[in-house]
Amino acid sequence: SGTDRGVVVNLPDVLFEFGKARITNPAQRTIRDISEVIMSVPARGIYVEGHTDSVGTLTYNQKLSEDRSWSVADELVKDGVEKGRLSLKALVKMIQLQPTQLNQEDKEIAELKL
């Protein structure tokens, strides 16, 4: 969608294992599809934002968010997007999870801005 941040593409299927920066297999397929779209718009820079929730310390979550941004960026490059087009940003969202959610996959998203 168009915003003051440019065109923002939320990637809700880009899931990570809880507390990890490893992209799940379904997420790899989603990123592959998005890579094709990105390559069809060669003049635009791409901003990759990694997000985390509030489980853990701020320092831990900042590093995890950065690692997640790199994981998505690395996957985009693997799928053919030029590395020089990518800029990364790490965001820590202080979201309270319900106790029953703590043992589930971390469903925080990644975002791409075109």
C-alpha cells in the first residue's frame, strides 16, 4: 500500500522460528515470489525491515530484529535481487504476548518498502 514511507509490502507469511532469524520454508517461497516483483521494478531501492515482539530484553530483540532483516535480504539476493538496492532496518515492537503464545512460532512480520 502507498504511504509516506513509500510502497509498503507486509509479508505476513515471512515467519521465523521463535527467537531465531531463520526463515521458514513457506516464507522462502513467499520471498521468491516477491523477488520476481522487485526485479520487475529495477529503479527502486528496497528497504527491508525486521520486527520482533517484546519477549526478551531490548538489546536481545534489537539484535534479533537486525538478524531477521539480514535473513530476508540474503534470501532476496539469493533469488536475484541486486544487493546494492537493499537497505536494512531493525524494529523492536514492544507487544505483549499471551502466555499461551510463548511456545508457538514467532509470527512477527517482515516488511519491504519500495
